[in-house]
Amino acid sequence: MSVNDTQTIIDALTSNWVWTSDWLDSPATDVNTAGRIVRFTRSFHLAPVDSVATATNILKDDSSKIPDSIGSASVASALLHFSADTRYKLFVNGTRVAVGPARSSPWIWYYDTLDIGPYLRPGENEIVFLVLRYFVTTRGAMPFARTPFPGLTVVGTVHAGNGPDKVTIDLNTTSPGWTAQVDDSIRFPTGLIDDGFLHISERITPKALDPAVTPVGYGIRTTNGELAPWRLRPRAIAVPEETAVAVDVVRKCSSSVSAADWTAYLSGKSPVTLAAASEHTLEIQATVHSTAFLKWRFRAVGDQSQASAASQVHLKIMYSEGYEHEPRNYPFFRSKSDRLDAEHGYLIGPFDEVTLDMPADGCVVAYEPFWFRTLRIMRFQVSVSGPVPVELVSFGATQVNYPMGIKASWNHPTDADSAAMWDVSIRTMRNCMFDGYVDCPFYEQLQYSGDSRSVGLFHYLLSGDDALMRQAITSFAASVLSEGLTQSRFPSHVPQIIAGFPLYWVMQICDHHLYFGDKSFSRSFLPRIDGVLDFFDHHVDSRGLISGLPCDVWQYVDWVTTWGATDEHPDKGVPTAGRKSNCHTFFSMLYAIVLRQAACLAHDVGRPGHAVEYDARADALVAAVQAHCYDGRFFTDSTTDVLSNEGPTAYSQHCQVFAVLCGACDEKDRVRLLTESFSAKEGQFSKCSYVMQFYALRAFALAGDEAYEKFLWPRVWQPWRAMLANNLSTWEEDDVRQRSDCHAWGSVPIYEFCTELAGVQPTAAGAQQILFKPRLNLADKLEAKVCLGTNNVATVAWKIVDNSGKQADNDNNVRPSGGDSNSVAKLQKTTFAVTLDLERPTVVVSVLPGGSRVDHGLVTRLALTWQTAEWAGLSG
């Protein structure tokens, strides 16, 4: 679509924003809710014809939603453009066909486009938008950013019929025919202990819809440079994909209906009838951790016309990520082990509480929570009040997530856990990707730049898809505050600044440039990158270190047991050393690393002056860290002059890792610094959690093969293997708080497997050049595919092709030192055949274990051999 066409749509949408009159954008004094739902309806008639319509152009490219058969209304086109504030669900003739808009902010508000023709039928048709408006006056529902104005806008027409029977139906929201009804039966309560971010939990009591009214247009005109509340753009990412997910394993059952019958119902094989005045409680397990729309359908059975009152169904549905021990401090500090231990486990979580009237005529009543639910275990409590039984007609769970389009693959047959680690990593990412890179879908669904930096890299390697990251980078760019910093999470209704996260945002841009090489895109952010870097430059003190950050900037580094909140310093995750002096070594190190990356970016996009300046700043920072934050053996969390006041809490693995990454640690001392800090006795060094293990692995890789392969590799995966043993199907947020069981920053195996073990590492913009450094010492056999940008996939394979032994003798071979002088040494040689295939010609430099760099130039295939020799002692 051309720029002019897009602007025409935006202009039309801007002029068609509507809402209900007499709206109060805050809860009534006696009602606890973060928002209200308004139902917008448009009905119209289509005359039947003999021909059968065909379905095309489903919302972007999602053809999976095309029904198998449709009515015989001759629809030439029925293209709609639409958006809402805050979120909508679109139904056409009772079928949910769209959910949106994509994650938006007042500065970038997305609209969707959908051809509804496949869902239309001869006769009466009904379009319904359910719009959930979260009040602008509440700080709740943080992921759902909104403007001061509620609204729905729809632009489109239906063209149907042929010749003299041709009709055009105007579906613009400011045109006649639309009605609006406020639905006050649904509340989204605030103040719940386990719903402090989302406010999606529902409380429903039967209540008639308000009388239908004609929606009122805002009459917005953007003249003289005056901006509309919503700066509209077309959807930038694919619509979520939908797949059926099984939630049908009954773990506990307290019911007059057998567990087998409940299982048949949950798996879609047969309905279940519940007796009048009966109560039932089940604990139901999903096959895997899921983010899904759930839908139940009910109807009264029997002769209700003879009854004295109508029957009702009462539901209380609790959602949990697994069984656990009784929490230490719910919901933030938990104790968990086997997530499927129903016998000894404790189940706790947010819940929906719903009462539904059952019509006397037996009509089906459906319940689907407005927003998707995150779950592994569900406690389902249902009771029937009234004189007649109720049939549970059906239940369905539909997984929803950003379509990852995975091209990568992994096969490491000698590691029994690697396949599961690969799959669980992907599932974790999938559940943290709906319309953005979110942290934990169960609790927050907020997009943080610090979290999404590493997750974006994992996504690149799996699919070569950059659309979601382009959206994230652009969104963060729109969040810049007056001091030049990007907000730490965005879009978010509640602004927040975390000290290091604007720097991680700069890293996101540098990463994107490395993998995709879009100079125009990268260059467009240079002014805001410069603003972020200047903020930190303004906080360089007389010693040359970052210090004195404002008190409303959260100086979070990592979730660490010893970095808890205190009355004097209530912020969690902040190194204890440096709290009083407001000087944390970590931020000087991180700033230096980002300056180096920004210098490379600036040089690549034609701004060499910026590059020189950034490199000079980095050099000065590194020198200051070496002078003031190094005690002769280890780097300290603050300056060395505060050590006497801080004791053992003045040291962390984090500062040793980032000392290596920023260049403060001498190259010859990297191995000692890292291995000693990671093998020290408990309590001597604050430990890296899962998110920081990603950076620890980068530092060990720089330290050398010995440190990475022999010291770190055998131990680094122990927490991940423990999670598998405890029946997690996604990676937990951290092992300090154990709040959530799904956080994509734990999908570190993807990056290590692809870039370190398989050894495929981009080294030039657009992945036009790669370093191929397979770690053959870690696997006897491997097959892998790794994405390199949008249109290139590297296929790596190796296996042992020869084992031969040559007995040592005194003339030709040197006996290894030690051992029995009478023993005979044998030189065992193993030959590996290694191949690298590329879908597009790429400049490749290879390094095999113990070897030197070899430049192969522009190639599509490499076939290498590598031979290892090991001494084996034989009895004499």
C-alpha cells in the first residue's frame, strides 16, 4: 500500500472516532473496577445469491481463520480498517475474528485491516466490537497504555451483489446504523494481591446491558498542526496465530461426575450434565504452559418452564503456573519444586468469578474471558443453583502468540536434555510474545528493553524475523523523556525508568544492525542514542565514574538474594555496595560497553565523528574503573574506599563479568577473575541470575575455550536441567523469588547452542560476514540450522568419521607426564568431518579448536576436517 493510500485511511479513521455519551472515565464510587466494556453493534442485511463467496486477505496474511464454508452472499469486498482505545475483540456473526489493537502508545497507535467477507452470510449479519476501556484515571492495567479519550473507529464498506442488485453498505462508525451499550455486568477489580499489573481478572454478575444508544463522534480534525489523541499507524507485525491446546488432564476431582466423564468433556468428546443444586471442583492440567483464550458453553436442560426460578451457573476459575509449596510471601517470593506434584503441592493464583443466567428456552450461553489467560494448572469450581440441570456443552482452549515462523533446528544426540532445552526455550519465548516482547505473561505482560534485548537475539537466530523487534525499538524511541532517557518498559500506562535499560535499548539497535544491516533504520535513532549516552555522560563524576543518578531512577541490576529492599533503600535488585554513595560500578561498565557498540554503529552508518567521541569516552571510563573499583584481585560493586563499610556484599559475579566485557580486566587475567568468582564459597560473590547468565557466558567466551568449555559449560546448565526435572515446560523467571514460571530471558540455551556450540556468529552488518567457530570438544555429533538475518540460514553438521590409535614409543612420541613409568601410552586420534552450508553466499572466517583463523572468502559451503589427539594410559 502506498504512503498516500495509508494516509487516506488514517485521515478517515481519525475522523471516525466515536464513543458513548455521558461517559465517566473512572469507576463509580461504589464499584471496584479498572475499566468497563462497551458493546458496539452494526447489523445489516445481505440478499442471498447462488454463488459461493471465496475468502481472501484475512487480517494481514493469516489464512488460518478462513472458515471451511460460508454462506452464499455474493460479497465482492468487505474491507474494514479499525482501532480502539483501549482494547477490542471483533466478532462477525458470533465468530471472534480479531483482537487488538497491537501494543500501542499515544505516540504510535496501531490500526488493523481485515476483510470480513468470509464471515458474512445471506440474510442478517451482525458486527460486534467489544471494547474494554481501561480508565485513564487509574494506574492499573499497566501494559494497556491509553490516551485520555476512550474510542472506537471503523472505516469500510461492504460491496455485494451484481448488476442492478449491487449494494454498498457503509460501515463507518460515524454513519447511521451503529449502536453502543455499556456492559456493567463485568468488573476488573483492582487491589488484588496477585493482579497488581494486568487487572484482567473478572467478576461477573447478571445485569442487563444499558439501553442501546447511537455513538457520538468526536469530530476530530488535525488542522494547524494540532495532533489527534491517537497518532495512527497500520499494524506493523503479523496478527497472533491460534492453535488448539489441550487442557484436559484431571489431577483432582471432587464431583458427582466421574473424572473419566470430565476428561471426555474437556477433550471435546462429549458434554457433561450437572444436576440441579450441585457443586463440583476440579484441578485440571494443560499439557504445557499456555497463553490461551478459554471458552465454556452452557445451556439449561429439562423443563424449566415448570420451575419456580431460572437456573444459574456459578464459576470460580483459578489459574496457576503449577503446584508449589506454601509461599514465603505471596506473590513475589515463592518456594517451588515439582510443578506437577498434585499430591503434596499447593495451588494458588488469580481467579475469575462468574455468575451466568441460564435461559429457559435452552439457548446456549458462552463465557470467554475478555483477555487470554496464562496457565498450566486450573482449578475449576462450578455450581448449579436452581431447579433444573445444566449441560456443559463444550470447552475449548486456543493458544495465542506471535507467529514465530521458526526456521532453525537442533539435534545434539549425545546430550539427553538438549532437545528438551531447545523446545522449552522456544515455548517460553512463544508465551512471552503476543504483540510485543513481554516479561512474564502470568503477571505483567510488560515490554522491558533490558529483558527484550537478549530475547530479540534468540528470536533472530530462530526465525530471522525482525518485525517484532523493529516495533519494540520504535516504541522505545517514542518513550524518550526530557532528560534523554527511554522509558524502561513501553508502552506502559505507568512510566518507569531503570538506569541500565536505556543502554540495553541502544544495544537492541546495534544487534539489529548486526543481523539485518538496515542503515536507514539504524541511522534514524542516532539522535536519541546520543541523548541516552549524554545523560550518562552528564553523570560522570570527578573520578570518571557514573554516580549521583536521580532518586527516581531505579538502579536495578539483577534479582539477587543479597540485594533486597531495606527501609532506607526500598528498591530491590540494587547492589548493596554503593547505595549510600550512589555510585555503582556496574553502570560505568555497562555504559563503556554500550559506548563501544554505539561507536561501531555510528561508524557503519557514516558518522565517524560520533564513533571517535564514543570510543574516547569508553577509554576514560575503563581507566576510571581500573583506578577506583579494583582491589588488586577483583572488581568491586562500588569504589574500593567503601569496602570497609560493605563487607562481603561489595563483590558480585556481575562486576567480574562486565569487567571482562568492557575491557577493564587485563586479557591475561580473564580466566582467573571469572573462574575464581564463579567457584568461590557461598556468600563471597553475589550471583548472576538467569538473565545475567547470558552476559556471563559472553565473558567466559572472551576468556577462552578452556574457561568456557571445561569450567563453565558443565555447570552453567544445572539450573535449566533442574527445571526440566521439576516438570517445567517453560523457564522460570529466576531462582531467587520464583515468582513466575515463564520468562523468555531464560531461553539462553538458544543463543549458546546456535552461536557458541554450533559456532555461527555474525561479525559484520547484515550478517554478511560470519565467524564459524564450532566447539567440537563439546559434542561428538551435531546437526543444527541457524538463521542469519531474513534470507539466510546456516546449516551446521559434524560427526566422527575415524578413530585410530597409534602406540607411543620412546623414539617418536613423548609420554605424558605422571603415571606409572612402566605403563605404555597410546595416542588416540579422532577425526571429525565438519560442514557448513549457507543459503546465500557469505564471507566466512573459520576457527577450529586449537587452530588459527582461516579466511575462506565468499562461500556457500565449507567442508572441514579436524583431528584431536589424546593420550590414554595402558597397563604395562
